[in-house]
Amino acid sequence: MDVVIKKGEIENLEDCYEALINSEIGEAYFESFDARKILLSGLKNKEIDVAIDILGKCVGFIWYERYGTFGIHTYLHIIAVRQEFRGKGIGKKLIKQFEENIFKKDSMIFLMVADFNKDAKKLYEKIGYEQVGIIPSFYRKGINEHLMMKTKPVQ
């Protein structure tokens, strides 16, 4: 699917909210949090990039914190695609452009993936992320987070 990746804006809030809240991550973690308020913070801080389709609709987003890992390296916080647009390569495009941009400035990217999210973990491993640790009950008691890292490809 043809999309343009650009910096998210406040007008993208509802579409980002829909993508997040109707995902495994949203269902597991955001039912007890104000997801709109959290997303609004990311949009205001210019930490969210969005995928816009040819009709101008936001169909997915990627949220990262430039110094979110130990105050040094980039942390990929959340990636979500609206339910009706999943399986069309949008998530891969978001990650690809994100990595290209980040590796111009940083040598490592970190993320965490929940132990229940096996498909996401497989995808991250397939595109070069390695598990470097497990953090038990980090976000929610009983759910372990796999800390994953990708280093800048040697050129």
C-alpha cells in the first residue's frame, strides 16, 4: 500500500488512538491508562511519525524517543497500524524509514516486546534485532518484556 511517512501532528491523534487501542499492546496495556493523553504527549514532543495514505488518512504510526534508552540511545516505544490496514506492509515501511533516519544519528536502537506478542518478536528478529535481556513484569505484573537491540549496519 502506498503511504507517505511524516511527522505526526495533533490532527492525527484520533487515528493513532484507534490504531493503538485496537492492537494487542493497546488491549494489554492501555485499557487502564488515558491513551489519548499519552499519545498527545508524543505528538507534541515530535516523537511520533505517521503513515498517511493517498486519501490523507493516518493509517499507522511509530513512536520513538531519541534518548529513551539509558539517556543515550533511541528507544522504539510503540508501533501500531489501524486494524483495517494491517498486512499491507505499512508497519514495515514505518520501521524501515525510522531505522534509516535514526542510524544517521545513532548506532543502536532498542525496543521491548511482550512475551505474549510472539509474532512481533519474530518480525523484529527477522529484521535484525537481537534479544539482550528479559525484564519481568516491567509494564504489567506477569508479562515479561524482551529487551531487543539492533546495531547500525556496517557500511
